[in-house]
Amino acid sequence: MDRTEVAKILKALSSEVETGEYDEKMLGAIQNLLEQRENYKSIDKEMVQALQSYLGDDLIKKDAYGDIVKAVGEGSVIVYFKSAQLFKIYKKEELDTLLGGQLRTIYRRISQSFEVVPNQAKQKIIILGDVSLLNSIDRIKAHIIKFMQEKGISDFKNDNIVCFKNADRIEIIINNYYVSSSEERDAIVKDLLKYIFQKEKNSDIVERLGRTKYSDFEGADMVKMPSEKQLLTHNFVEYIDTLVGNVEKCTKIGRDGNTYITVNVNVQNAEVINNAETIQNNNNITEPKTEIDDIGMFIEYIKFTSPEWYKSDTWILIKDLYNYFIEITESQMIVNSFSKAISKRLVLEHKVRTVNGKSGRYILLKSLNKL
């Protein structure tokens, strides 16, 4: 349609409006036209060209989302480029190869890219919070670890949590596990927030931590692609493994009353089993996993977060280290038992001495790379 034809249509519409020859249906059509016009103007034409150059011609327009979500195969990932209003669908078998490589290269040059996670899709648990919680990340992670262990996932550890930061919020992703839908995810997040509130004995963290939903699509969440965010995790994590909808290497979490359980989906006639029970998989017997002790959790926390207060090859009051231990693990262990438990695992030497005017029993801490 050329400019002359458009001008004729607009002139005809203008004439009808001026003469009063219109009804509610006509007004609706005019309003829809104006909305489409504004929408079209908002599309970043340069980004569209860039995406076509980077990713090829198999991009899909935003208006086709309803058809896309019905046709997408299980395990696929839907990526939405907001400024261009285009989709790219990655099939399950393309995640590690194609998308994994593009996240490290092409996506660094693309802005406003989002993973679209339908409500009924298998997905990891993601918790959003205000960016002001950045200094509380370690404390929140410690709560999550204890929560999951107490709920039945006894081998849950620090490595199962990945944290990101963007301009206005933090994202905490529980990695290596997935649930069947957003409804299940929200139920677990609700339980977790209640747990944190009870442990903190105030609502300071909980009020700033929760799922603030943002999406252009009904029945789905939008999560910024990992290339758009700053990774806060100290240990190396592949971007592809942090996608909320990529559950290929994950274990399913189910629910049995007030306990979470892992679901064996790798054998025929999969059955729900508890982590604390013996696991039989393809006729191989695996011994039950023991619950991580509080000292072990404390050491894992130190190894993977490198807190400022842990200074390698440095003397520290045993009482000060004990206070950090209690704060992080909320253990009931007394200081004497704590001192004995860490003797070979964290400590090089014990000595009664005075440092900066403070006298007491000091310990010399091991280097982080020796833990």
C-alpha cells in the first residue's frame, strides 16, 4: 500500500468523524488503528535488521505468540526481543549448541532480550527482589539452603543457587531443580518467604523479596536473558544452564504434604521417592545421601562466596568466627563444640594473644584454596 492509498483512507475516516457518521464499532476500529500505529512506531527498525543479520530469517512477529506457544515443543526456549517485537524459538536439541554459543557472542550485542516462560511449562524457581537487597544476598542464600534441606532436599547446597543483578532488581534462581508449572513455583516461593520471615523475626527482607511479575504476554512470565544481567555467583556457571525454562539437566521437585521430594523421571514407570530413602535407578543401588552438617554448610558458604570477613592466613577471635557461623547457619551448636569441629577443617593454629587491644583465644585461618 503506497502513501496515496493511505491518505485516501485517513481522509475518508476524518470525513465520517466530522459529519457524525460513525458508531461504537467504527470508534473501536479507529482506536485499534491508532494503537497499531503507535505500536509500529515503537519498533526499533535498526534492531530488526540487526536481528535478521545475526539470527537469520526465522524470526516470528509478536502478534503470533498465541500460535507459537501452542506449537512449541517441550524443552524448547522462547526468546522475545522487545524493542524489535520479534521471537526466536530454540528447539531442545539447539540449546547447548546453538543458543549456548550465541549467548556468549551475539546476545552481548542485543538489548531487551527476554526468555518467555509459559505458566504451564516446566520451569526452575526464580525469586525476584529489590536491588537494595544486594548486600543481603549471602544471608538470603543461607536461608534458602536451610529451607530446602529442612523441606526434604537434604543434598541441596550453595551451588544450586545462581544470582543475577540488573539495574533495578536482583534475581535468585534455584538451579538444578524444576517444578511443573508457575503455580507450583509460586507455592514454594510463598513457603520460602514465610520461612525467611520466621527466621529473621521481621519483615525487612521479605517485603523487598518476592515475585514482581512483568510480562507483555498473558499466561507467561518474561525473564531477562542472562546476557542482559550481571552474574553475582562466584563459581563459574554456563549461561545456558541458568535459563528458567531449560530443565534438561534438572531434577523434578514434587510435594508430599509439607515436604518436598525429588521425582525420578529417568526410568520407566517413574515413581515418587524421598531423598532420604535408597534410590534405585536402572537396577543400580545408590546409598542414601546424608544431611550436610552445619560446619560443612559453613565451609561451603565460605568457599563459594569468599566473604570479606574471612581473611586467609589471618588471625581472628574464635568468638567472632563463631558469631558468623551462628548468623549464617542458625545452628544450635555451642562455642566449645564449634571450636573442636573446625580445628582441622578451617584452622591452622590456636593461640591466646592480644590483637589491636583485644585479648582472647585466636585462630589462624586456612587459605581459601586449601578448604
